[in-house]
Amino acid sequence: MLVLGIETTCDETACAVVRDGRDILSNIISSQIDLHAEYGGVVPELACRRHVDTIIPVIKQALLEANVSLSNIELIAVSYGPGLIGALLIGLTAAKSLSLAIGKPFIGINHIEAHLYSALMSYDQPIQFPCLGVVISGGHTAIVKINEIGSYKQISQTVDDAIGEAFDKVGKIMGLPYPAGPIIEKLALQGNPEKYHLKAGYVKERPLDFSFSGLKTAVLYTIQGQNSKNGRISLNEQDKKDLAASFQNAVLKDLYDKVLKASSLHKCRQILFGGGVSNNIALRDLFARNAPHLECIWPSKGLSLDNAAMIAGLAYHQYLKSGKSDPFDFEASTRIPF
Ligand code: KG4
Ligand code: ZN
């Protein structure tokens, strides 16, 4: 089955053609990083305007690269949330219009579920359900128990910033460009993770939940001094690297500890990771070195950041299981509980 997937939840306009849930014929991603970089984060109104300009060319390019025409497409899939409402509406409207125009079924996909599915797209072995899913992106941080594709139970989430958001905000405090995650990872390679004593938050009575806002404030205080309103302690280049390493170490260790606890509590040996932070090599090494008893399944290149291949891939399974959605009734959703 040939599925056309569309993704516009945040600041990437993406379209992909995927056969039978796995075989990626095209995966076009038009990133807006250039547009938002000077603001240090995503500006929703600018994101929407860019989606409007790029959605049609991106769809055309995906069909061209896949060497298929619209008439070959058998299912139109789109992420309906969670995300920025204006951005979601652009992808949804394009997908609904296409479905109605060419008379092919339409299906709405949960973006977070698709991040969890992305690791499976390049994994050839059978999965032993239940397994654990870990979503670590710019907008979401959650550990979920996956009973099968389409059946999830959320184990924990963040009570404030998402993990990628923490990287980006700390980067902004340190004067780094957006998105700061990959830059912090690079700086950390030459830094001393023990130099600054930083720790992620503990959520009372919810030991597997995440909290990164206190850590972010601790970085701010490290840079500007605790009692000073306008005084900035100047960090030399090595201090910056040490701060990046200390921050990254605190975040990754916190994630590692909580994933390990969740896997033992729920007796899951296989762990699917998804979302932009799963690109982080230090994170992958941390699990490989310290938890060889767990099988960590990471998304391949091009599938960890926001993309439409994961939307089209998951749509295939969801369609086989539950059938199509009704394009006339289907709404965008800024929040979707698991
Ligand atoms: O999954 P994604 O494209 O966005 C959402 O769906 O929200 O992930 C983007 C996030 C950004 O916050 C970015 O800084 C972070 O992923 N990121 C990283 C790395 N690469 C991307 N964070 C840490 N280390 C990386 N190598
Ligand atoms: Zn995402």
C-alpha cells in the first residue's frame, strides 16, 4: 500500500511516500531553522506562513522523488497533533483536500506515536511486546509502555520543559544559536562534566517524571551569579565547554536512570527511542556502555527529527487495524493525552 504522509506540527514542512509501513520512497523535509534562529526559538506565526508557502512544493517534490503520481497513492495520512494549532491546520487542510479531491482514504496520526514508530522503520527483528517507548523531542518528553502498535500506557512525562527545549533554552542562555542541542553535544565533547554541579529535578511522589526548569535556572545562575541582576560572569571558551558537558551530563544521566527504572518496573527489555534528542551520540553511548542487557532501538538518520515518513509508516498499521478517519469530522488537536 502506497501512503502519502504530511507533517506540519511545528517548524518542519514535510511530506513522504512510504510503501507498506517501511519502504521509504521519498522523505522530503523543509526545515525552518533559518527563519527562527534569530529569535532563539520557534515563532508560531512565522512558522505558519512558511508552511503555507512550502506545503504544495514539498508534496510535489515527495511525489517526484518517489516517482509516483497522486493517482498511485492509496492512503493520505497527516499528523493532527500535538503541535501548534495554526501549523497543524495547514497540514490537515492540505491532506483533507487531497483525500477529497482524489477520492482516497484519509487518516489522522498522533505525532508522538509516530516518533515512537520511527525506530521500528529500520529494525528487522521481531519486537517483543510489551516494550518501552521513550519520546525525547523539542516539544515532548515521555516514557510509555507499548503493548502493541496503537496501544500505549504513559508511565511518565515532564512537568515543565521538554528535554530538547531544555537544551535549546540553556543554549540561548549561553548565547548559542537555535537549535542548541547538537551544538551543546559538540561543545560537551571537549568539556569536563564534573566542573559544575548540576542536577535535573526530582518530582515529589512521581519519581519517574521529569523536571528540567530548575536545571535551566541553575545554568543561568552559574553564568550571571546568583544575586546579581545584570552582572554576567564572563565564561571563557573552556568554561563554556565545561558548562555544556556538565549540563548534558545531568540531563542524560537523569533520563538514563528513569528509563532504567521504568524498564525494570515494567519488565521491558527492548526500548524504542524517538525524537530529536535521540540523535545524541553521548546518550546512545551511555546506554550501550552501562545497560548492555537492554536492547535500545534508535531511529535511523532522517527519522529522529520531525519527518513525514514516520507519519506515513504508522498510518499503514493504523489503517489496517482501525480503518480510515472521516476528513469532514477530523479536527486538529494541540494536546493529545496517551
Ligand atoms: O523531534 P524534534 O524535531 O522536535 C519536536 O518534535 O519537538 O526535535 C528537535 C529537538 C530540538 O530541541 C533540538 O535541540 C534537539 O531535538 N536535538 C538534540 C540533538 N539533535 C537535536 N538535542 C541534543 N543532542 C542532539 N544531538
Ligand atoms: Zn516531533
